[in-house]
Amino acid sequence: MVQKVLGMRLFWREQIERRDIDTLKGQLRAKLGGYGVAIKYITTDNVLFRGVICNERPSTIDRISYPPAEKVTVLGRLNRIGQPMFYASRGAPAVYYEIHAKEGDHIAVSTWELIEPLWMHNLGFREQSLRRLGTPIAGSRETFANPIPNESASNARLRRALSETFSEDVPFGEEGRDRRLG
């Protein structure tokens, strides 16, 4: 399926197949011109969670951190081939969704502390998207779910469309076909 935002087709299947990710990224920026971005700071008092499936208890930090560059052989949600990225979540439940945890898996869940604040782009954190995943909205999460005061209707529709595509489940084996773009 090729995603549409505000009735606009972002990319045709043929474009996705013929063009590299950096070209598509540039074209996406042009198509989303004027979009009001929802960015929040994550402060150093927040804990981040990361999970990995492993058959035995990890004995080194590199086993629970990001993989070495030579082991990154497919595109991920953020990484390019050969360019590992550290994936973590502010909420522990997201760890299990992202790694497709199932009964019987052995999972190492680690917590990480920030040494300085960082920005979080609010792409998938929307009330309806979280409800679809079965995640409750309560307390401090409400400010993340509705981050732009007096948001225009057009920007809200665009943010909703982006949230739905960026929170879509990407099954194992399909990581190289970035479903958020098409």
C-alpha cells in the first residue's frame, strides 16, 4: 500500500523501488513543507528501555546495546546498512512490540540513563495509535499525545497520518521495505 497524506500520494511503488533512501527522504521533506513538528525534550530524570532477544544471559554491554556496524545488513526504522542506531523507548511496553516478543522468548530488558537532555520527535505517539497498540494514555503521557496547542486542522490530519504510518507494525523479514513510505 502506498501511503497518502492529506489526499496526497507520498510515493509510487516504482519510486520506492528505484530510488535510494536519502533521495526519498529529501522528496518527503519537500512534500511535507509547512508541517508543524511536535518536539519535546526528554530530560535526564527519564529512564529509557531497550530489549533484545537472546538465548542466554548477556555478559557484556555490547550484547544489549546496538550491534556492530558489520552486523547491520538491512535497513531498520532509523538505521542505514552498516550504520547502527541505538533504539530505546521511554515506555517499557514498546520494547516488546518492537522486538515482536512472543511466549517462550528469552528477553534481556535494560534501562538506560541520559547524561544530557535530548529531543524526541513525536511521530507515533498519538492517542489513537497507542490505543490501537493496547497502550493506555494516562498521566504525563497525555502531554505527549497532544503536543501542539491550538494546532490547525490540516496539521492535525498530517500528524495523524504520520503517526499511523510510523507506528505500523513491520514484521521480521520486511525491515528493508520501509512500510512507512509505501
